[in-house]
Amino acid sequence: MTTLSRRELARLAAGITAARTVGLEAQTPAPSVYSGPLTGVEKGLDDRRFDPVAFTRDLYAAAPRQLRFQARTRSEAEEWQKTLRSKLTELIGGFATERQPLRPITLETRTFPGYTREKIVFDSRPGVSVLAYVLHPEKAKRPAAAMICVPGHGRGVDDIVGIDDKGGQRTDKAGYQHDFAIQVAEAGMAAVAIEPLAFGCRRDAITARKGLSTTACQPSAGGALLVGQTMIGWRVWDVMRTLDYIATRSELDSNRIGCMGISGGGTVTLFSTALEPRIRVALVSGYLNTFRDSVGSLSHCIDNYVPGILNWAEMHDLAGLIAPRPLFVESGEKDNIFPIRASIESFNSVREIYRVFGAQDRIEQEVFPDEHSFWGRRGIPFLARHLNA
């Protein structure tokens, strides 16, 4: 028989107690994942709400939309357009009162099967330069109809004119944008493809060091907000100045100009066409939706936001400013950032505005079986038809 000291008995008792405690804890399942300070709390929170997106959707439901479309006649609709255009211009930060010299230069001209491509630079305002590619189709009659082409988020304008991430020329129209500027040229229209602010060569040095696909929307779009302006307003102004540049080119027809873009380029296209009457036709790809279901409920880049916009209008109201000019909208069934149900809802509201203008035959939507990408199968022929290209 072994005799245990008091100290050894104490240690043994402590071990038995610990074992019993572990056993009891093992019988009470612990939460598998800690998700924050309310993990495992089940009482006292029945009437509490912590979801900020749910809160903003409540605010959306109560938003006044003071300039929503309510016109019943064309004359009423035209007056509504004037009022909303003025308010929208104010909300995006306004535009320069003077147009500075463009000072255009041509950096390079290259020839490809079916078209030539120029690389150009012009100034849109003091201290702000724009890079663009002009694609001239060989068979187009001069002066040629022209489409201003605006890329979405990614490497920038190179990604819509067939330039790969090594600077070489590709032939397979890869990526979600499918080199749609080349598709425009192949359809017989000139393409003026512009580099959006904060993409490609128009980025700050810190962002540029992070790689070709890193955009500078932050901090530049945030910087715009700090001075009461918006990235949307800056990019729309670049489109307006691109129209001025096209007017200096005798081989391009300044009376037959359209605008098109995918994703963020669709944003720029919608706002630009709504505010710039010189744009004759538009193709909005992967954008038309509701602010409620897209940028108000899902994670989007800061360059999508216009402070206070829902106090005055929804996205389909803004699209209604394009009427009665031709508008083509395309939306992917599997688009997970611009949900298809809201895209169809918004399009139907825009079509009602076109009905009041007596222009139902000038607006179309194609819903295609894919994700967030450029499609163009009906859209590009629509542009060519309405620009008589």
C-alpha cells in the first residue's frame, strides 16, 4: 500500500476536479466559429438590429426621389428632363465653365487587318491629360460615325483594344470586355477608346507600383468627394472633351457620335449620355440596375457613388434623360453585382419614359446567358443601324 502526502492528495483532487470540468464543458457544444462579440448570445436581442445594409434599404424605401419621373405628356417630360439634368449636374460636382485647349498629339500609328490604330493624348482640363486610341476601319466611308468606348474596371483602355498585359497584340478578344472597341471597328464605325481616370496610365505612382490591374479609384474618387466633386463627374467631363476632340478630326463625323461601355464604363456611358446631348446613341452593358439593389446593397467601388442622389432620382430616372435618343441595354443573367431582376425592373421603368416620348422603338434590352461581361451580339448592330454606319 502506497501512502500519499497531503500535497500529492491535493494535486490528485485538483486533477479529478479538472477532469470533471472538462467533461462538463465537453457536454456543452461551443460555437464552431467566433463571428464577433454577439457570438452565442441568444437573449435580449429580439428587437435589436445591427445590419447596416438593412438600415440603408429602409432609408431607400423612405427616400423622397423628388424628381422621379411622373410626366404624362412629352412636353411635361421635356421639362422634367431639364430640371433633373440641372440637379444631376449639381450633384456630381458641376463642370468647368471654360474649355481649355485640347493640345492633341499623336504618339503612334499602327496598321492591323481591317483598321488602323492611333495612340493619342489630349488635355481635358488644366493638369489633366487623357490617353485614347482611335481605331479607323478601312472600309468605313469618311467622315465615319464614331463610338466613344469606355472600359470597366481592370487594366484600363488596353483591355478593349486588343493589347495584352505584356504590351503585345492579342487576337482572341480575351477577358470580360472582349475587346469591344475592335468589335466596333469591325462593324464599320470608328472607335475612340479612352482611358478612364484612375485606370491604366492615369493612376498615381503608389497605385501604379501595385500592378496593371490595381485601379486608383481609391484614393482619387475619395479625394473628389473631399472637395465636393465626384469621380463620375470627372469621367463625364472627359467624355465631353472627347466629343470636342472628335470635332477636330475631319475623318470623323461629329454629328454621328455614340457612347458605350461595360460595368464602370457603363456607368460613365449612362451619366454622359444623360447629360451630353451631342451623344446620339448609347450602349450600356452590365450596369443599368437600381441603386437600391446594386451599389446600395452590394460591395462596389467608391467611384459609383453620387452623394444625395436618392433624394432626387433612381437610376432609371437618370437613364430616362437619354430619351428619345436610341438606347441599348444588355444584362447578364448571372451577373452577381448588378442582379438581373433589378436590371429588368429598371429597364421597364426606362421604357415607360420612352413611351411618353413616343420612342418605344428606340430602346432595347438583351438579357444574355452569362455573367458580368460584354456581349454585344444585338447591341453593336443596334449602334451601327442608328448611326447609319
